[in-house]
Amino acid sequence: MTFKTKEIKELIAKRLGIALARDGFIYNKTLNEFRCVKGDYTYIFNLLQNSWSDHYSIDVRLALSQKEIESILENIIGKLRHKYTFWRELGRIYKSPDGRQVVNGNLAIIILFDEDVYAAIETLERYYETIAKGYYEKYNSLEAIDDIMNNPPFDHSPAHVGGVLDNRCMKGLIVAKLIRNPNYDKLVEIYDEEIKRTMNTESMENYYKVRDYLNYNKI
């Protein structure tokens, strides 16, 4: 292997960037990810590159940020550590049969030799075309986000959503309120119980802030 970490990162970014640019994605060097903004939606194709003793690995995470949901949440509980509405490893997205059930899956790319770098670029392009693109197209509306967030099972964050349970509880209520989900009151009852499972004081306090705000304010 003659390529160094930086060289691998730059070569992949350059070659993959050509393909993703056709769909409006722009590379962020600091975060090593490609972003595409379409109205209130930001779609993210993130590359986690790791260096090991005898090889390199690349894991892909897909994310999306819905501006309205994230802005409302930040307005209620304060500055957010991140503004990802969805955030999940590519393998789990691919392996899930319905987007809800979480099935462990690993689609990491291994790089041992120089030629593997070029093969990795081809694989990443295939991941984008066959998995990521459909994922982004599927979740391009508040109704689609509500459907995956606010339907059973409720004891974990769905495979296509990712993140932690408290985010699902808070953002689930926000999107349900935005689209006037007729099951809103039932969802409040469900999330009131689920948030307790986090056993985290800050998470519960933030959830109650969101619930009470939505109860007394129109959004």
C-alpha cells in the first residue's frame, strides 16, 4: 500500500464527487461527507474512514435534516449538538426489510492494496445509486417522516431513522403536530411512557418541554 490516509480520502472525494455532483451534492472536506440541499431538506452521504494496522476501512452513514423540525426543536430546548433528523449506518438501512425493524448489517469497505482504492470508489458509487438515492427520495416530505417515525414498533428508533430514542419521541411529536396527525393524542401517551425508558433526566426534561410547548402553542 503506497497511498497514505490523506491521499485515499482526497482521491475518493474527487472521484466520488464527480458522480454525486450530478445530483447536486457538494463535498464538505472537514466532515468528509457530501451534502445536497433541496428546499427544507438536507441529504447527507457521510464517509467514516478509519486506519488500522494493516488496512483502511470506510463506513457509510446516511442522514437527512428537515429544517422545520430541527428549527422548532431548537427553539424549544436550545442549541442542538447536531441537526440530523435521521442518521443511520448504510448497512442497517440496507438490511432492514421494512425500514422499521433493526437488523444488524455491515457494508464496510476494506482497503488493503492500492487497487482497492479504485474498487472502493466504484462500490461507493453503487451504494449511492442502489441504496442512498432511494432512501433520500423516500423521505422527501413531512408525511413520509411522520409515517416512519410515528408507527409501531415504538420501543426503539426505526432502522431508517436511527439516532436515540429521546430524539424519536421529541421529533415524532413535532412532525405529528405539523401534519395534524389524527393520532397525535395517542402518540403523546405512547411517548410519555417510552421516554421513561431512557432513564436520563435531561432527555426526559427536554421531552416534557417539547410536549408542553406543542400543547399550548400552534406550529
